[in-house]
Amino acid sequence: MRSPNERKRNMPALGFKATDLAIALAAFLATSAHAQSTEAGGSSAESDAAVLTDIVVSEDPLASIANETTGSSIGFAKPILDTPRSVSFVSSEQIQLLGISSVDDLTRVVPGTFTTTRYGLQGGINVRGVAADMYFRGMKRINMQGHARTSLAAMDSIEVIKGPPSPIFGMGKIGGYSNLTPKSGRAKIGTYLEQAQGFAQVVGGDYMKSEISAGAGGPMTIGNKTGGYYVYGLLEDSESYVKKVGVTQRIIQATSTLDNFIGPFRLEVGTQAQNSITSGAYMNRVTQRLLDDGVYISGQPLINLDRNGDGAIGFKETHEMSPIKGNVGGSNRPLNQTFAWPMCNGVPCQPDEFPKIAGIPETMYNYLEANPTLDPDRYLRNQGIGGPVPTSGQLPIGFVLDPRTVQQVKVDQRRNGAFETEQNARLAVIYADLVYDADPDFQLKNQFFHDFLDSYKNSYLPYGEKQDIHLWEDKITATYRIPDEKLPEWLRINTLASVNYRETFGKITSSGGDYDYRQDVMFNNGNHYPNTIFWNWLDNPSYDTGAPTTVVRDSTFSEMGVGTMFDIDFFTNTNLVLGARWDNSKAEANDYDRFNENASNAVNGGVWLPQRTTRSWDDGTSWSVSLSQKLPGGIRPYITKALSSVALDGANNIIVYETVNAPGGHIGEAELLEYGVKGSWLQDTLFFTLSHFKQTRTDISSASDPTASAEVSSTETKGIETELKWSPVPNASIQAYALFAKAKYIIPQSGTYEFNGRDLGFQDVLDDNGNVIYPAEAFLYGGRVQMTIPTAILEQYNARNGSPETQLGLNMNYRFRNGVGVLLGGNWFSSTYSDRLEMLKIPSSTTINGAVTYDVGKWHLKVNGYNITDERIFRARNSDTGTNLVSVMPRVRYEFTVKLDF
């Protein structure tokens, strides 16, 4: 029997042993003891070199970083002030002070990173409203896709670059990308610590927050070669705002650098291993009244689908207990039905003008007639047979809720529908670089990078999933500055060339079906019970009693590219950056034998789809042109035009069969036009940037294009972004940003949309006093329904909703001389619709955060308060195809941090 508390697993448990962290730290502390007994190489560690990070530490954590050098934006190492792109930089001090540990935290300080959720999990970072790439030390990672919690606390610095990647980085996504740099024992100016240093930290707080981390780094010598190392570890075992969702993380991160490893080449190696165990959740049965007034429609399904009493519902049981009319098909299943879009005066009705049809479904009427005690006053049966009817001609009985249990109640927002029992992911990266940079006019680097994700997701739904994603890449980059004596005095030229090979393999096995609305979060303390628990292939792949696999798919695609760039200065103050790249890619996609749950005779015997394979080659070109000018008064206007090739894989890094087989190929195009102005004044204590951008996918023009649904968004986004950083005195700083952006679909892409019962046309059932005893929505919460949106309607609703069009952020920090510091910040996000048809409006939100810090000697104490005004905040999911699900963000919470340096 399947129980919500005891879950059988058909695979070994994923995870690292808790002792791994202790062993790693002990080993590195022993190494540090040895390192202290030897003389560190390199120059002596001065104040700006004696840090454990790869950043320049300023006196104030939020101070201006106009002169911070970035090599992640366009390929050349240029100060952010001189970089002709919108770039945001977050230092390790900001990460620590602001309590930045998750993707959602990044939104507080970086414009354009508002990220919608996938079952409440934010793995990847959205940039400018669309999914973005993530880089690790300049090398592209696999997509996080909401299967693991991305831990930003382990990072030394975070750069967010807006728009498609530079030609030097290869194919990438439209919105932009983030570059995460881990902690390192080598200072940015190339020196190492004279002795080992480190820290230990404990974080606790509301929702049983429990996190410990520690890091240590220092110099080392191997033979006559000098270098440095750093090791970092984190353990977390916490609860979360959602009562049924826990957070367990284990992270081990180590880096090492050795000078003159091979001739003049420096060796940089490292790894990061993470085990993330959590689960996903949404608030279900969402209506506008729930968002505005906190009223939830409670009630349990009328029919018990667990016929054999084994504790969960199998595929065959759904057909036996909720029979359909006619043959099985994609639009006609026991808990999944399709409705035709109604017509009004000969044209498709507007979404909010569907005709209201009296009556209750025929199957419900007949069942209540056979069981009259379920409707003792005949309120429902008196409505007669009616209501909207699906294209199959009959709404199965499994859709409706039991009228004895239906009521409208105040919702407990922490009782989100915890649909997943476990999301267990192992992630690891390994890198090894050989770097020659002793000559400032010539650098050569070979970078090797390997990344993998091994993910297991079990749930209370028919959906269960196992993913294996692997990526490896090798890239060679050379930079050469043409000697000034070979050029006119008014001209300087820096050149860069790169060649790389990247290969990505992804495999997924799953069983389908998400019936997210059956669970009543206000019943049984929010726990599931047999009539809301389904078998999936992970627990019971049997056709007779469980749920066979419906997806067994993998793909392999390579990216081979060569690119070159030129950084040209004219008369000192005019800069032109040119770049071009060519990529070639081979892709193979396989669909293996899998159960066809939509076959017309699926319920009478196992029907399996045959294996299919397709292969293709494709290529693409990328280029960019940027022009900037230094004007008097510290002002630098710039303009950038770029075209970038993009791989049309999905969120799970798998290219599906239809995309590989598409006539246009599996490589798309993205275009960016950005112009703006940057400025730095008052000895670089005041930094300002303002930009206007337009970014779009340019290779798609038809809704029938099979690549339209790839994760590379088929949208156009326009907006204005501004950022201000000011440090009026050494111990105070102000940081603010504003983003005004609108996104729209560039084609009327066809697709299905989920309606609730009220929007579809069902009517409330009232008692004799006019009180609602059976809300219209209750007719459908046992299953899910969809409609195909007519093109005429799609053309009227082309906005890509979900992300607020106006986003504001402010952070202010002040440090007193006695070691006390205070931080006050906040964000305002405008209201937005959660869905394409604009049926559900998410209210605007104001979030206020604060912190108090105290530093004395090597001790650092901090108390952070988040959402301290206790606002109710909702966030759209990562799809805009319906209104029934949203994420509920945490209410007020406090965390305390104790850190000891040693």
C-alpha cells in the first residue's frame, strides 16, 4: 500500500554523506597547517591582495563598482563603466550583508532578474523576463530548470549580463546570462595569502532555518611551485514557508591554483558538488477572490478512484471509476477533457464573456439520483442536467467535488499543495584551466569544464521523473594586443580569438499527468490521502495497478564554434568592439518504447509507441557591434547591436524529436539592440547607468513552427533599465534600480489553456436564502480541462504575462564607528496577470527588508528581517497557460547569522 509518509523508491538514494564535509574540511585544514610551515610564493599580501576572493574589496559593501573589471560581458577584461552592455555586479560582501542565498534574493539588488517559479522552485535565473543561461567562471552550465535550489551563498561574486552572450561564448539564450564565480585563494592581482585564513558561520531563523558553512584557504607549495587553495562547505536542513516542503542542501566546493605548472602556464582546478533535496509546491484552486480576500474553495472529490484500496490510484483505476464516453484520446481521458471554444454572434467569444449555462453534469446528476443522501435538499439536482459539455459529449464523474464537503473558507497560505514528495538532485562541476597571462599584451587560456545533473522527482501525482544531464566543454582563448609602435598614435587594437567544442547529453524517463487541483489544502491538515495520491512509474510501473512510463527520451547535441573579436580605441575616447562567430552543431534525438496513454484502446491493453530516431546538422552565425564614447563630465553613451545563434533545446537541455526534425533546423537566432549611457562621478563614488533595450527571437514567423515551444522564448521584449550606486561617505551607501519592460509573443502561437469551472460557464448552486453552497469552480477541480485558443483571440492577447512590467529596488546601508551597521531596503513590483488571457491579476507588492550588523574583532553578527511588514505576495508560475496555480511567497521572517573569521 502506498502511504503519504512511507514511500517506496526504485533507485538508490541520492546524496552525499554528511561526514563528507567534515572530512574535506579536516583535509584542507591539515593542508593549511602544512602551507603555513612553508614560505608562500608570490609577492607579500597587501591589503587589497590579502583576501580570499577574486574581487577587489571596497570599504563599504554597497559601494560603487564602476571600475570593477568584468571579462564575462563581451570577452575582453574591461571595467563595467567602459563595457557597452548592461551589467550588474554583486560582490561577496553584498551577498553576505543582504543575505543572498537563492535566486529570489537576487531580485532585491539586480534589475531584470525577477524569476517566475516552477512548482515553487527557482533553479535558473530569468533575465529581462525570459529564461537565461548560467555560467560558472565563464563556462556555460546546464539548465537548473527548478530541479535544484541554486545556492548563491557559495559564490564569491555574481555578474548578470543582459542580452544574448558575446560571440566569444557560443550559443546562448535571448534575455541574458549570469556568471557565478566561486571563492578562490588567489587574489585578483595575482598574489596569494601569506598564511591560511578562513571562516565558520551559522545561520538560523524562522521556518526552522538551520545552516552551517565554513571555508578555509591559503598558500601552498608543491616542489618549487607556489599556489593557493580554498575549500568551502555548506550544510542545510531547514523547513520552509510551505509546511510540507523541507530544504536539505549539502555543498562542497574546492579550488586550487598553481603557478608555472607547465612552463609559464598557471593551473586552476576546482570542483563544486551539491546535493539538493526538497519538493515543489503551488497554491492550487486559485481564484481572484483567493488573491484579494484569502478565500479558498475547499472540498474533496466525489468519487473514490482507489478501487483496489492499495493506497493510490493507478492508470486503469481512473478509467474504471471515472469512465469516459467514446474512445480514449488526448482530449478524452477520465480526468482530462477538452472543451470547444464557444462562439458569440458568429465569432469566438471573449474569454470573460463565455455564456453561462445552467445545470450540473449528467454524470453527477445520475450519481446523486442513485445516492440521494449526498444531496438531501436536492439543491444540485434541482438545477437539472446541463452546464458546459466537453467535446467528448460527457464530463466524467471524477471531475466533480463531493457537495457534502464543499465550502468556502479562509486559506492558510502555508498549506500550499505539496504535490512532490521528493525532488532529489545531485549536481557537480569540475574544471581545469591552463592560463598564461604574464604578458599583459598576450594571454592564452585552455579551459576544460564538466557539469552534470542527476535528478529524481517523486510526487503524489501520476508524474514521476528521472533525469540525467551531462555537459562537457573545452575552450581555447587567445588575446593579443597589437603593439602601439605598429599603429598610429590615435589607434589601439586588442584582439581575441576562441575555439570551443561543447557536447550536451540529456535523458528523461517519466510518466505523465498532473492533477494539481484534486488536493484540498484545507482538509486533513493539508495532507494527501488515497483519493489524491496516484501511482507513477517510480513506485509502480505496472499497467494493471500502477502507471507505466509515457516518456523515455534522450538527445545528444554538439556545439563546435570559432569566434573572433576586436576592441579598438580611436583617439583615446572612442571605442569600437566588433565580434563574429560561426557555430556548427550535430543533434540526435531518440524516443524509446513508451506507453501510449492516449491510444483509443489504451484501457483494454498495454499500447506502446515504437522507438524513433532522428539526426541533423545545423549551423549559425553570431555577430556584435558596440560603439561607445567618453564625453566630458564622466559620461559614456554607448550602443550595441548583436545577433546570436541559440540552441533550441528545452528547459531540461534535451532537444526533442520534432525540433531536430524541423525544416529550419535546431539552431535559432536572437537579436539585441541596446543603447544607453553610463556615468561615474565624485571619484567613482557615484555610478549611474541607463539603458533602453529591444531583444527578440528572429528566426520564427509561423505558429506551426515545431521549434516555437522550445525554451528559447518566442517573444520580443522592450524596456528601460536604470541603476544607481552612490557612496556619499565612506561608511554609507545607496543602491537603487528601476526596470520598465513589456514582453509580447512575436507570433500567435497556438496552444491550450486551462479554465476553471466559473470561467468555462458553470453557474453557482444556491440555497433557498441565496447563499452559495456549490461554487461553479467545484465542478472541475477533480481533473483538468483545456481549450485550444482561436487565432483571432490569440492576436488580441499577445502580451507575455507573469513578470511585473515595473520593478523597483532600493538598498541603503550605514556603518557606525562602534561596529554597528544598519541596512534598509525594499522592492515594489507592479501588478501583473498570471495568464495569457488576463483572467487572474496578481496584485502589486511592496517588500521591506532590513538588517542590523555588529562587527567586533573576528566576530560578525547579523540579524536580517525579510518582508518585515508581513505583506501577502504572490508570484506567477513559469507558464501562462492557466489561472489555477500560483506561488505564495514567504511572509515576515527573521534570520540571524554568526560568523567567525580565523
